[in-house]
Amino acid sequence: MPANAVRTLHRSFGKSLGRRTPAWLIEKYRHWTTDVYVVSFPKSGRTWFRTIVGTALQLQYGADKVDPTSVHHMWELDRRIPRFVFTHDVNAHLTEARRIVWAGERYRNKSTMLLVRDPRDTIVSLYFEMTKRVRAYDGTISDFIRQDKGGIASLVVFMNEWAHNLGQLKRSLLLTYEDLHERPVETVGNALAFAGVDGVEDAVIRRAVELCSFQAMQRMERSGSVAHVRLQPGDPNDPQSFKVRSGKVGGFREHLSPKDCEFLARFLDAHLDRSFSAYHQALHAGE
């Protein structure tokens, strides 16, 4: 069904889905109306990416009735905007490594972006998320990275499963957190074009990137201007509990001992799929 027809149907039927509607029907409807999936392991830069995309769409189309992190609702406001759905897929951060398998049949005929980040930065950021923000872990960072359920093993299996299966999808795009840092305008522009959003000039994207700097997003989080929990700290007085914590590339070294850094380097060298060549190159260069 053409995208515009889907949007018309949503206005007449989709919004009538209520609490009594079976969960399976809501999920099927949600999938049917989705234009683009954005898949990531937690703490891979999803909140930053979605806020830049949402801000760019607001600047381009004036979709400012929702906050920029709510880009997944903007399709309801303007038929030129695709429906984005952001997902952590199988929630590998809560799953034992041996139980993580690719369950991507639902993505096969959809446009899908996979957002990844250096696993060392990801796992350290996840540690602070779990200890400071959601308070679901109270052990040391050394124990955290080594645990089988949500540690580096779970992260690597998740990345490898997607690396092995990404080619099965009808349309896919690999995004990296590091490219968002180094080439933000180009990276976001490519993502928007992939999603079918045409005609967004670089100047618009550049302005969106400026408005979504880490300093700006921390101010948003501190002020509570975004009401959703996705941009709220665990403790306003503890910078390590913020959703937007530091955003550094290579910042893992500030929090890991040399022994832990060596453990991660050896583990990734042995187990991370070679298609993530940039991360292997960083390992071998000692970065």
C-alpha cells in the first residue's frame, strides 16, 4: 500500500487502537506501517542519532508538535516523513550470550539501519547506564564486562549475528557512532536519503547537528525539556547517571584498568566479526 494511503488509514483507524486491542494486533499494525527500522545495541548512540534526525525533520518540515527525540511520531504530522521505529531488537543486553540469535524475519522486507559503536565504548557506557541510571547492577566494571548476561560476550554475539544476516534484508544501511562524530552531516544525510527523505540540504543537517551537540543535549536533559524517560538522568546531581553522559570516542580508557583494556582487546580480536574492520584496525593500532 502506498505510504500516503497508510497514513490516511492511520488517521481513521490506527488512532482508534485502544487498551482493549490485542497486543499482537497492535504489533502487526505497527510493523505494517513502519517505513524504516533503526536497530542498535543499547548505548550505541541511538538517542543522539534520533534527536539529530528529529531536529532535521523539524527544521525541514516544521514538525514541532512533538519533541525532537519523538521522531517516531512525526510521520503522523506530515505525510512526507517516514515512520521510523527504533529498537534494541532482542534486548541482547539482558540475555546470555549463548541464547542470542538473529530474529530478523520482520526486517527482511523493510528498510533497516544498523547503528554500531566501538564495543569497548559501548560496554563501558552500558555499565554506567545499568549502575547509575537504571540501577540494575551493583558490581564492579571489571565484573560487568566479563559477565555472560549483558557483558562484552552478549554485545559481540549481537553484532556478529547482525553482521552475518544484514545481507538478507531487502534494504540495509550500516551506520557507525564514529562516523556520526567524524562526518555528521554526511552520515545523517545518507541516513535520511536511505529513509526516503529527499531534499534536505546540508545546511539544515548542519544546523540540526549544532542544536544536538552533547552540551546542548545535556542541557535538555538537565532542564527536563524532554518529558520522556528516554532523556532523563537517574540523578540530576550525578553526571555519570545522565543518558547523555560524555559521548567520547575512545573514552573507555578513562574507566577501565590496563588489565580490563587488554581483556577486551583480546576478546574482540578473537570473537568480533572481521566485517567490523574499523574496530579491528583500532585494536591493532592500539587505539
